[in-house]
Amino acid sequence: MKISIVIPSYNDARYLGKTLDSIRAQNDPDCEVIIIDGGSSDDTKAVVDGYMDIVTLFVSEPDKGQSDALNKGFALATGEIMAWMCANDYYLDGAFARVRRHFSKHTPSQFLYGDGIRVDEQGQWIRDVKSGPVLDYDNFVNYNYVFSTTAFWKREIWLAAGSFVDIKNNWTMDWELFVRMSKVAKLDYCPGFVAALRSHADAKTTQGGDAFKRARDFEIFKVSLKHGGFLCFNVLVFPAIWCANQVSRFDFLPRPLFRWVFIGLHLPARLIPRNKHSIYFNGKRI
């Protein structure tokens, strides 16, 4: 089975070489690498030119962001197994062999993910990033257990989940896709380190101040609302946190009160039957 790796990039020349080195080091006989670049102004093309022995396709043109680049890449992918790798992260040794062993041994499996490590700008280890099995839909629509750079899936589940990454999402596009996939197939967790996740000053998840954080939180809120409904934990708690932040400037209003009132609302919500959004999980009716 061919493995298709899509790499969205934009001005990531500093780290892209390590990403491509990690793919070359897999020594995989049947792998295609598709790089969709957003029209970088740095040395991205020069870096890619040094890896044309493993790069199947390199496209550099303006796009609408990372999700748009992923959609372009997956539309061009021909592999039975699909994945994406961020241009500043990289695979660990033996990652592709692990993936092939899993799908060969567990032929009904449609989706595989594992663990990662967090590294700094120089690639020095910071900490292990353990994932764990996704067992409960109600939890999955509140928190993403799956690290996108450790995930591999078969083409069938990509097609069944709509064959798109939502371009409206800037931070949660992977999580939202995986929630959709969890409705049509089981997400299999295979313990073991698959990829390194790089922390650096230019990373999207670390950019900006409070405005960026509020925008990211609101995006998380919308994904939870879309797939979890109005009784989803995030949907109840995020407004409470917003209210607490708004009233924090008033000394006579106890800030914790607003958090716990909304958190408390979620407890009786657990007793209410699941709504239409969560009828299917891991490909089965729940």
C-alpha cells in the first residue's frame, strides 16, 4: 500500500529539511510526498530542490491557509494510506514500518495514531507527549486526544468523512476532521513514539497574545457545538470563562462563581440522553 504524505508549508525553510530528512530515513519503498507551499518568500524552494529524490510533487502558490493547502494536497494524493506532516515537525525512525505492520496485521483498521515527543527549536527533547485511546465521544468533542502528525488513515475513511479539511478552522482543523472520521470508523491507538512536535516562537499555536487565544478558544467552542450540541462540556464552560474574564475587573464580583455555575450545569447534562450529533462513534451506533 502506498503512503501519501501531504506537507503544507509557508516560509518554513528553516525546518523543512529536517522534515524531509525524517521521511527519507524511513527508507519506505512506496511513499509519495506532496508539498503544498503558500508562496513562500524564504528559501523553501531551494530546500525542496535538494530532496527531489523523495518529493513527488511541489506546488508553490498563494492559498487560503493551512487547511486549504491540505485539501489541495489530499486531492492530488494517490496512496491508500494518507497522512499529513507539518513542515516544522518530523517523523521518528521506524514510523512508517510501524504503520505498515499495524495495517497489515489489523486489516479492518481504518485509522491509526500514536505518541509523540515535544522538541525545541534545535530539536532537543523537552518532554514525551502521550496520547491514549479515544474511548468516549462526549470527551472527544471536548478535547483532541489525537496528535495530527502521528495519525495515518486509509483513503476509505477520508472519503466517508467528506474528503475535506474545513478551511474555516485555523487551529482545530485536525481535531474537527478526526471527530468526523470517528463517526464512520474506529480510531485505533497504537502506543509508541511516531513523530516529534517542534515548539518555536513562530509556531501558529504560540503566536499572538490574548486576541489570538480568544480566537482559538472560540474556534474550539464552535467545533464542540457543531459535533457535541448544546449540552457539550465546552459549550457550557467556555461562556463561563468568558464571563469570568469580563467581570474580573470588578472587585465585588467573585470570579470563581461564574466558572463553577456553568461547570455545574454540565453535571445534570450528563443525565440527559445524547443528542443527534453523537449517534455514531467509532463507526458504531451509540
